[in-house]
Amino acid sequence: MTVGSAIRAGISQVRRNQWMVWIFFCCAFLMAAGLAAPMHLVLKDYVGHSTVGNDLVRGFSDSWLTEFQLTHEEFLSSFSVTLVFAGIMFLALNTVLSAGAYEVFVRPEEGRMRTFGRGIGKFFFRFARIAVIASVLYFIAFWILNKPVAWLIERAFRDSIHEVWPFWLTWLRVLVLVLTVFVISIVVEYARADIVLHDHASAFAALGHGAGFVTSRLGRVFAIYLGVGFFTFACIALYAIFARYFPQTNVVTILIWFLVAQALLWFRWMFRLASWAAAVEYRKAAVSRTGFLHE
């Protein structure tokens, strides 16, 4: 299977199962709304019916933000902790739902919601173990490249009058970090596909098979990952352009902003699921071509 055919197959899978995109989107939307509600109430009580509300609609005020932070320091401190716990809850929810999504992508001929629910019940704990292991790998990558490596670069050129080498080495460090994060994410996607395809009981075994598969086909799997990711980047770019040239001036324009943002978030989820589906399709094609479950 070529890179293009894997991407097309993944997008086609998601287009046939758009109800899953709605599940992911609605869950994320409800969690975000629950977080936004207390902040909305505090801002509403603080701004009230004063003219500063109209000023904030038309532009941002640094002085107002500084005053708000000083007067609501305790609330903002507790709210930041709430955001951390909400992020953990969202990661857990995403892990739960992804188990069902992978089951649907692997066995699309076996129905819809029934297959989705079966995948959640059967693979959630295995996916959770993979998520924990991946979190540890992410932490190690960020710590090594942002602490020891950054310290070595700074120390090596501390007394040097030449700034070109530390400049380019810092950019190289950032590039290596980004590539490492990409590789871990790709390995996790193929490890999940491996678990559902071959019913692995061990998360470590699935990660090993996923890593071996990705290593042997690094160029293609990277191209598939970045190819689908390009559509997500396009959604972000469209929103940035819209935000730049469509200012908020009244209630109607704010509503339009909100609707456009939600539409682009929906497409973001669509392409996220398409990345998973493309990984499944490429893994299935490799298995069917070779006739071996583990390569």
C-alpha cells in the first residue's frame, strides 16, 4: 500500500463513520464548556454592565487583564489546578474512546455502535497501559533534551564570543525533540493497531511490534502521519487567517467566530481519527501482503 492510498483509505473510513467524530467532538466540547462556565461567571460578575465589556469585544486590554489577575488571584490559582486535572481526565477519556475507534477501523464490517462499545470494553485497559508508557517516554524525551542537552550546549559555549554555533545547536535540539515526539506518537498509533489486530495482552509486546514495524518502514509511516497532519495544520491556518481578518465587533460576529471555531475543531477531530484509521489500514495491508501477523 502506498502512502497516498493509506491516507485516502483512512479518510474514507472516517467519512463512513462520522458518528465517531461527533462522539469525540461532543465529549471534548462538553468538557471545555464545563471548564469555561466558571470563568464566564467570574468575568460576567467582574465586568457587569460596564463599558469595559464593549471595549473588550473590540480589542484586548493589558491594563484590564493586569487588574483582573490582581483582584482574582486566588480564583485563578485554583482554576489552574482544575485545568491540570481536566487535562488528565481528557487524556483518560480520549484513551477510552480511541479503544472503540480502533476496533471499528479494524473490523468495519461488523456494525457500528456495537463494535465501538466492544472495543472500549475489550481494549481500554491495554490502551491505558500504552498511554502511561507513552507519557513516561514523552517525559524522558522532554527532560533529556530540555535539561542535560540544553545545559551542555550552554556550558560548551559559555565563554565563547561566537553565537552562531549555540544558535544552530539550539534549533537542532528543538528539531530533535519534535522528531522524537512524532516518532513516539507514531509508534503508539501502530502499537494500538497491533493490539486490536492481534489481540495482544501485553502493552510492551504491542509497543515492541509497533516500534519494529515503524522502524522497518520509517519513511512511509512518517509520510502517512505528516500527510494526514497537513490537513490539521490547514485547519489551524484557516482559523488564524479568519481571526486576523474577521474582527469581533458585536454579538453576531462573536457568534460567527464561535461557529467557525467549532467547525474547524470538528475537522481537527476528523483528521485525528483519519490518522488512526490510516495507520490501521497500512498495518492491515502489510499483514495481508506478507501473510504473517508479526514481522
